Amino acid sequence: RRLLQQLEVAKCSKAAPGKSPAKAPAPTGDAVTFELYWRPEQDQFAQTAKIAELEKRLAQLEAMVRCEPDSQNPLLVGLKDTSLVETVRVLQAKVNILDVAVLDQVEARLQSVLGKVNEIAKHKAIVQDADTQSKIHQIYETMQRWDPVATTLPDVVQRLLSLRDLHEQATQFGQVLVHLDTTQQEIAGALKDNTVLLAEVGAT
């Protein structure tokens, strides 16, 4: 215990660099005297070496636990090529978001958004239903206007068929007239030729 006390005294002292003897009080009886030589620069060097060793181990630990972030995992967004300490900090911030009070606020906002979405869906359904009813009404009015025409349509079709037959007969009759006219002209020409021949015969 006395040695530890002397070590603490030696560390707290602001002696100049070099050998600084720290002597214990005068021994009494069979007490053992220790002399301690402390170099502050050696203590600082040892501390720097320990820090470097810790950083090396931390880097090895980061290399062991580091994994490629999954793009589909929202908890791993923004953690690519980050140190272990930074990863822990980011994950802690994301875990804090899952606090009950924050979740209640998020749930309240989601309920509000869902209510608005439902209102929009209902309004859209009403508008679509009104548009559908309007189109049905227009079609019904169009059918009502065409209903009298539809009742007379069979008679119109029958008349058109009759007119088609009559037109075909007229076409055939026209062809017959043309043939008769041609025949008449041929007969007239033959009579004329015969008349000339008779006149010539009578003259002789």
C-alpha cells in the first residue's frame, strides 16, 4: 500500500525531466525502503503505445464485424464504409426514434394520413359513380330517341330490298332496250340496202 501511495505521489509531482528520486519516510524498525525513478516521457510514450494498440484492435474489430449494408434494410441505410463507433452512434439514434412517445406521434400522424386517404377515396368513388350515372343517362336518352326509328327499321329494310329488285329489273330493261335499238338500226340499214337494190333492178 505504501508503494502505491509513493507511485501516486511520483505521478502527481511536477519534477523536471530526468531522474527524480522519490524517497519514503525514514524507516522505522524493520521497514524496507524503496527508491522509485520515474521518467514522464516514458509514461507518455507508454500511454501513446497503448492508444495505438487500442486503435489497432478497434480497426481489427471493425473489419471483423463490418458487413455490406442491405439496401432493403432501412436500419442499415447510410452505414456503408463507416467506423464501428459511427455505426453504433447511428444505430443508437435510430433506436431512439423507436421511443414510445415518438411512436405515438408517428401513429397519430399515420392515422391522420389514413383518414385523409379514405376521404379522398370516398370522394373519388362518389365522383366516379356520378360520372357513370351521367353516361348511363346519356345512353338511355340516345336509345329513347332512336326507339321510334328502331320500330320502323324493318319496313325501311324491306323497302330498300324492293327498291334493289326494282333497280335490277330496270337495269335489265335498259339493256333490252339497247339491244332492241341496235336491232332496229340493223333492220333499217338492211331495208335501205334492199330499197337501193330494188331501185337498181327496176331501172334495168
